[in-house]
Amino acid sequence: MADITLNAVGKKCPMPVLMTKKELKKMSSGQTLELIVDDTGAIKDVPALLNKTGDELLETKEDGDHLIFMIQKA
């Protein structure tokens, strides 16, 4: 279970990435963020963001029309 869930369903890129970046800044090291999106652009954009921030992508899964990213704050 994630510490924080961020629902970005209905948001088009770059909004999910910007929302994720903002949320990660507020988090403590080791906390996990569950990001839920329905924009397929996030498949490339979220890992690209995490490469810049140094945070870790733990898991990516599909749930119907939604993509769910589990991210751990570095």
C-alpha cells in the first residue's frame, strides 16, 4: 500500500508529470507514491522524470484503461 495516492486520471501530459514532481518534493525519503493515469504518454514521461529526480520506479501495471506507477522517494 502506498503512502500517498495521486489520481491524475483525465489529465493530459504534461500535467501528470508536473503533479508527480510537486508531490515528490513534499515527500520524505523512503515513502511511496501511487500514481494513477489514463494518458499513455506517461509511459515515457514518468520514467524520464524519475531519471532526473533520482526517485525509483518500483512497478508499472495496467488496470483497465489506467496505468498505475509505484514510485519510491529517494
